[in-house]
Amino acid sequence: MSAPARWNGPYLPNQTSSTSTRKGTGTRRTGTGGRSAGTSAGRTGGGRGAAHTPARTSTPARTGTATRTRTRSSGERPVRTTADRGRSTSTGRSSAANRAYARRDQRAARTGGAARQRTGVVSKARFVVVVMGLLVVGLVATLWLSTQSVADSLRLQETREHNSELSEQVERLRSEVGRMESPTELAKLAERLGLVPPPDPARLQVAPDGSVTEYGTPTPATAPQPSAPPADQQQQQQQQQSGGG
Amino acid sequence: MPRIDSGRPQRSASRRPLSVRGPARKPRARFGNHRVRIVVSRFLLVAALVAAGIKLINVQVFQAEAYSQRAMQQKATLQKFPAERGSIVDRNGGQLAFSVETRELYASPNTMRKEQAAATKDNPKFDTFEQRTQRIASYIHQVLGDQAPEQEMLDKLRSEVSYVSLKKNVDPNKARQIRKEFPQIGAAYRAERVYPNGELAANIIGAANWRTDVDPEGIHGLLGLEHFKDDLLAGQNGERRVDTALGNDDWVIPGSERDLVEAVPGSDLELTIDTYLQFQVQRMISDYVAKSGARNGSAVVLDARTGEVYALATDKTFNPADFGGASPEQRNNIAVTTPFEPGSVAKVITAAAGIEYGVVRPDTVLQVPGQFPIADRVVKDAWTHGTVDMTFTGVLGKSSNVGTLMVAQQVGADRFMDMVGKFGLGKRTEVGLPGESAGVVPPRDQWSGSTFGNLPIGQGMSMTLLQMAGMYQAIANDGVRVPPRIVRATIGPDGVRHEEPRPEGVRVVSPETATTVRDMMRAVAQRSPGQTGSGPDAALPGYQISGKTGTGQQVDPTCNCYSETNNNITFAGILPADNPRFVVGIMLDAPHNAPYSSTAAPLFHDIASYLAQRYQIPLSKEQSPVQILTP
């Protein structure tokens, strides 16, 4: 904070630049007391200096200070002169009194101005903070969104893979069902269970009067040829298991 | 008012000349530096701009094409989506053929050899080529099991080629597993055509496999319906252009998709075939051919009303998954491709014409002599007899050649030929199977003197089994012949089912004639004392059976004459005759083993018996009355 302290020097003629900051804050307290008591210009000057000091110290940017003072001075000058003249002519006070009043007015105006300036600084600072905040938020949001998008695309890819795996599984199962459903396979399985194709069946016809006529001669199914011993069947089953796996 | 102004730096600087100026100069000194800086940086910036500009022009103008080409090569990838081939289902929705996605594993041994050599050079801890291939081979064997023997994989991996296909038809899941472990192994998209019924109906469906020699690459049919309806089944491949990252075609840059053409899957084909019936018929015909010692045999079952083909079986068929190993005989669907001389089965033409034109009635008694001379030939009956009295029913029931020729002469050649045309002989049925033959009927102007002594008894002309069954379908369907069809519907990619248009029926004879002929032909399957027909074994107790046996002499190529030993044994029948549901046609090529070599009637009986069970055909209200064969 050395820069603003150095800068204070030229604007505070009654004080040494090295102590200006400390003194300024000290005199502000007295200045406020002095204002209510209507004390000397020296104090008010100190108060004036004090009033500037926090503003200047609070803003590190030089150009900012410069423009601020410029606008303030251009705004204040006409106020001061008209007040001086008006008061000196209408009330017939002494010039010192007039000056005092003028100073008071000016002080009042300045303190008001300082408040205005402070709010200006605050609003600008707020603006900067808001912009920085927006930038940060934007950056974070961008990062978050891009992370999200990458994560989503990864998830999408995973889901797609999962989907294709599932559809492969469906295909596999479908082909398995197709194979097991096929009459060829069913016949093989039935044969393995010892079932045989039936010979010619006989057919029964029930007449309306309840009498039953039999057509054809039923013959018992013949057992499968005993040439297929259990060992062979087991072998077949093993083959089937290994083949079907 | 100096004190008041003292707070304002710039004003006070102008009004108060003293202490303020000193410190105010310092920044000015800096401003001076700044000017130098500006000059320097301006120069630098301009120099940079000029440099950038030169580079820009160089890149954008002189090297533009080369760069954009390289960029395109690097990132633009044409991705193809193979269209899923339509499946083939039977009339009940049972799967006959469908496609399954698979992978083909491949490797680039030469590249691998170089890579491994480079890797071991950098770091001796890496596998050598030999170690690597050994590990890959054993892992593939571990994942795929016996279908990928380790030694075979190793030999392929170590072969000195730039590309080698390791294994086809690999489950995508297992391929992924292998690739995860060894990214050097590639897995290309393939699809496998699965025939869950194996050899069953392969003569109809044919076979298809993954073809790289066809554009677009994919599953294409080579035989049967798979080939015949390939355009319909194949669908249209889709594609899109995407940008990919790092030269890896799988890493698609999101949002870079363009030129998207969606794949259109192929249509499904729904056949009129009933798989279970087909299985039984195929089994029966194979058994019978084996028993009778025939060269080959085929059988067909048609719907009596609609002409739909319920089963079309040949004794020889092949495994569509390995059709390369099938013999030409196995691949040949003889029921539609190979015409034959049908013999007495063709007498139905004369019978229908005789009744239709009022030449004879079923009970008309004919005095049938033992032989019938025509031009330079003499036609005899199958059994020796003198002149006997036979009803026309008897002529059919006993299959008398002489009696048939007598009636045919009365019908006349022109009316006979007209009837032959109406029965659909001499032209293709357009059933929807490839390689269909039209059969041969000699045109009227090429007849010799004895031609009309041959045609009525089923010699001197040829027909396919399907044409033969079609004639009986006309008789079963009250005189209207509906050309047979094997494709019932197509199910488009949108899932909408389009029924195949039902072919227009051809009126062959009047309904009365059809009924009369049907009733007459019940004589063939009857067995009563003195009234036994030519095919009593075809009878199915409880049902009226109408049919006709046939024995057609084959042409002996050595003498170009009719062979005395080789016959076509045929049978065509209607079940049940009083309310027809099915028409069955059977043909056996030159059977030799008695007793099966003389007739196919027992086979008809077996097929009819199964049909009656499977379709729960009600028993005939009354049994066939005894047909009077001899007065």
C-alpha cells in the first residue's frame, strides 16, 4: 500500500506525506467532532484530507482516482461560488463566516459527494466483481458442461455397447430357440428319451346315436431297436453337450 | 481558495506549481519507455503478422489440397451399416432361416512381426513375436474352445503374409473379449445365416452365406429361394460419413455425422410350408426311397382349395450351412426342376375330358380288348387279358391303357390337347422357386401317328411333380386349378405384412365333372372282392380316398427306347375325396426292391394318415361306396 500513501503527499499540504494516512484517519474523527462544533479550517482541511484518503487508498488504480477527482471538481465549483455569492449578499455575514458557511456547504456537498463517489466505487467494484463472477461461473459452467458432455458421450457409448451386447444375446437366444424348436431337433431329443413315431392309429367315429365305429386297426408302437445301448446314448449326450455349449 | 482545491490533483497541479510536478514527471518517463515498447512490439506484431500471412498463404494456397486430403484421410471415415437380411419363416412363423451377427477374426502377421521386433528392441522385456503369437493362439483357443485349435491359430499367426483370416463366425462377445486382450487381432463385421432346421426344406430355401465378391458385401443367396428372392431379402445397406480421432475409426468425433443413409432391412419371407409336415414328408420319402431302392424320390402336398404348397420334399437334401460339400443331386430340387413321364396318373386328363364332353359316363360299359393298335405300335394293358367288359370307372380303377385310349379316341386329339393345356401342362406353374421346368408336351403339329396312343396314358410327354399334383388339385377344387404357390406373404421392413396375390384360378372342367371324376377315382384305393383297384394300399380307413397310381416307362438312353426295367412310379391322391383338403403327389425314380418298387400307394397312405392327424381332418361322413369296376 505504499503507492497510495505516496500519492497522498501532494494533495495534503498541511501534513507530511509520511504520516498522512494515519493522521487522516485520526483527524477524520476529530473532523466529525469539529464539524458539529464549527471548528477551524485547519481541522476541516485535515478532515477534507481524511475524507479523500480512504477513497484514494481504497482504489489502487491511478486513472480511476484522477477521473473521479476531475468529475468531482467540475461538479463542485459552481455550487461553491453561487453559495458564496448568495450568502454574502443576502445575509450580510462576514466574508470569513461566509467562507465558513461555504466550506460547510462544500463539506456537506463533499461528504455527500464522497458518499456518491464511494457508492460509485462500490458499484463499479460490484460491477467488476459481477463480471468476474460471471466469468468464473461461465468458466465453471463450460467446464462442467464439457465434462458432462464427455461423460454423456462415454455413457452413450457404453449404453450402445450394452445395447449391442443385448441384441447379440437376443440373437443368440433366438437362434437357440429356433434350433430347439425345429422338428429335426425335437425328433432327436424324443428319440433320445425313448419315444418312437407312432404306427397307423385307429380312428373312432361317434354317431349321433352314441354308437362308436372304429376305423383301422390300432397297432402298438414298437420299441426302438435295441442296437442303441445306453453307453452310446451317453456318448451322444456328451457330444451334444459339448457341441451345444 | 487554495486549500479547498488542494484535494484535486490535476487542478491543483495547474494552479499550484510547486511540489506536485516532481512526482508527476515520473509516469511521463515511463510513457517514454512505453513509446519504445510500442514501436518494438508493433514491429514484432507486424513481423509476426507477415510471417503468419506467408504461412497462411503457403498452407491455404500451395499446400491446401495435400493437407485437406491428408486431413480427410485421417479423420473422415465412411461407416457402413449392413442391412439385416430378412428371415424366412414357415406358415406358422417357425424359423427356417435367419441371420446372426458374427465377427471374423483376422491378423496382420507381417506387421505384427515388425511391431514386436521394434518393441523388443526398445525394451527387451516385451514379448518377442514368437512369445506373442503363442500367447495369442492359446488365448484364442481358450476363449473359442475346440472350434479354434491352438496349433492352427499359431500356424496362421506365424504365416508370412500381410493378412490372414483366423476364424469365421465368431460370437461378437468372444471376439470383443479377444480384442480387449490382444488389440492386434482384428474383428470384422460378418453375419452368419442360420438354418435351425438343418437339412430340412433346404431344397426349397436354398442357402446363402457371406460373400465378399458381391457388391455390396454381405450375405447373398446362392441356391433356392435365398438366391431367387435375394433382392427382397437383402435389403439396402446404410452408411454415414463421420470424422474420427487419432486415426482410430472407432473414435467418432461427436456431432461430425453427415450424409447419413439409414439401412433398410430386408423383408421377411413367409412360406406356405409347414415345417412339421415337411419334416414328416421328407422323412417318409427318404425312408421309402431307401426301402424301394429308387434313384431318387419326391413328394408334394398341396392345399386342395388354395394350391398352397404345404410340403415339397425330396429324398436328397443338403446342409445349407455347408452347401459347398453338397453334390449336384442334393442341390437339385427335382420336384420342380426335373420333369418325368408320369404314366397312368395322366389318365385323369382323358377321364375329365371324357366326362366333360359327355363321351362317357362312369358306368358306361366299354368292351376292352387285350391290346390297342395305333399307327405302328400296339398298346397293351399291364395285365394280360382278352376282351373284357369294364365300366369307365373300372378302366380308371384298374388303370387300363386300352380302355383309356378308346375313350381318348372318342374325345379327339384337339379336345384332348385343349384339356392338357387347361391342366397347366407344358408351361411353368410359377410356383416361386428357381429353375422350374415347364415339362414337355409335343405340339399338335409335331405329332407322329403313335403320339395320340402315348399321351393319354402318360407317355411321350413329361411334367414336374408339381404340375402332376396341380392336375389333381383342379379335380379336388371342383374343376378350378389354382397354380401352386410357395411364398405366402412378405413382411416388409416396416413390419407390414403383404399377402402375395393369389393366382387366378383356371376353370378346367365343370364342378359336376370334377366331382364325378373324383368319385370315380375312389375305385383306385378300394379293396373289395373282385373290385380291387390298382392302389388299394393308399386307402385310409375312415376317409374317402381318391387317387391314381402311375407307372411311366423311362427312356433308356442306350437304345433311345422305353426301358423295360426302369419305371417312374407315381401316385396322386386327394384326401378326403368327399370334402377335399389336401392333394398329395409322389414320384419315385426307378425303384427296384419289391414290393415297394411297384407302387407308391403305401407312401400316400402314410402321408395321408399324418395329414389327417396333424390337421384333425374330420372322418368322412360315409365310407366310399363300392365302385363297380366290371358290370
